[in-house]
Amino acid sequence: MSCKLTPWGATAVVRNLSIRTRQPATPALRAARLEQRPVQNAPFLITRRGLADDIYSRQPPEQSSEPPPPPPSSSPPEYVPKPVEVFAPNFLNAEAIAALEKAAAGQDIYGEGEEGLLFGMPARPGKNEQLQHRYHPVVDQVTKLLMRDGKLSQAQRHMSLILNYLRTTPAPKVSPLRPLLPGSPPPSQLPLNPLLYLTLAIDSVAPLVRIRALKGAAGGGQALELPEPLPVRARRRQAMMWILDVVERKRSTGSGRAQFATRFAQEIVAVVEGRSAVWDRRNQVHKLGTAARANLTHYAVVGKRR
């Protein structure tokens, strides 16, 4: 192989780098080029009929044998009622239509049947019954007394925490010096029923009487103290006020939203066990009532009764 640096190598390189030139246009080459042109470049020739042969041009309207429409009249058109809508044949529409038919006939649209009920139809509330009566009277009264600033939901949460504490706490040890109400269940069974636990504690410490003062009836501007029996609701309210007074004076042993409920439940347990200071208030009120029984025969009281 010859080197490119030699004269023979340079001659070979120049021979390989030959320049391609365009061939001269001959008649045969022109005819071949015309045959190779695409059809779309051919000029459009307008014939004698012009655009009539175009397939996209507008066609003349066809002659119809129908008579022309009548001219519009000034009178309003005749009213034609719409046909009745037919509902889909499913059970929801069938039930709705049956309920409408019962309501039109004056029947009860809800029905009194017990189909699909496992435990029978529940009793409906009476005419004079209210929705607020769905809770136990003790639970409702204690919840309303626990409420502050109208926050009923917060009081209900405290009530649920109190009942949960009474349910989970160990059985109390009742003191024989301060017995509970007669007929109460054994202390070991109280945690099984926290509502009975709470009711028994409140009713046991509730006072039976209250001291009512008659101003100036004793003479010399002094008030005359008279014992007065209390109904059940008033007795429970007085006991609750005493328990709340003791609970608010107690120191909290922790922090959190459940501390008030825990202190209140601990005071309920202390009442059942006879360790609460509420028993002293109850005994004091009963002693005053026993001493004021002599005032029932006072002329200021007897004269008013006559």
C-alpha cells in the first residue's frame, strides 16, 4: 500500500475525491421527470360546466308532493296535557306510591307490622312524654347539677366518667356506724350496678327535713325555726350540693379533664363507706329538726293553721 505522503499516494487521494456534477438535461430525462411528478401538482382545469361537477357544491332542493304548511295563526295553540309519567318498576317507587295512597286514605303511613324486627316493635312515647325523660331521673338530675355555664355535653362526659369509676373501683366497706338505706344490696354487688351505687349513696346521705325560719314569729324580732319535710327530688338536690361543696374543696391529685369526675366519684365511695363529712351535715340538720319540733305548737304557727 502506498503512503499518502508520497506523490503516488497523493494522486490516489485526488482520484478518489472526484466531484459529482449534475447531469445535463436531455429530452429523455425531462420526460422521466414529468412522469415522476405527483398527481396533486397537476393544474386544475375548469371545464365548460364550471363548478357544477363539484361533488361538494350545494344541490338543488328536491320537489316534494306534500302541501305547504299553513300560515301561523294569531290564536294560542290548543292545550294538550302531557301523559302521566310512568315510574320505574322498583320497590322504592312502589313503597312511595303505597305510602301516598295510605296517607290519602287517612291511614298510618309507617305501618304497624313487625316484619324484620328481631325483638318486636318498641313502645312509642305518649303524647305528654318528652324526649328528655329517656335518662334515669337520678342521672338527669345529677348531670344538670354538675353542669357549669350551660355546658351540658361536658357535664354528661363527667357523668359517664363517674359511673365508669364506680364500676371499676373495688367493692366498698360499709361502716356499721353509718349504715345505708334499709334493703340495700350487699356492698360486693354495688360495682356491678353503678347507677344503683350512685343512687344509694345520694339517698343515704340526703336529709329528710329542712329548717324553715319564720321571721319575727318568735317575738323580739327573732325568727322561729320550723322543721319541714322534703320531697325526694329536693332531698337529692340538697345531698348533691353538700357533696359538690366537699369536692370543690378537695385538692386535685393530678391534671386533666377527668380529675373533677375522679374526685366526685371518690367522694361517692367515701359517702358509702361513712368517711365523708357530708354525714356530719346531715346529722346536724336532723338534730336541729328534732329540737325545733316543739315550735310546731307555737301560737304563731297554730293560729295560721286555724
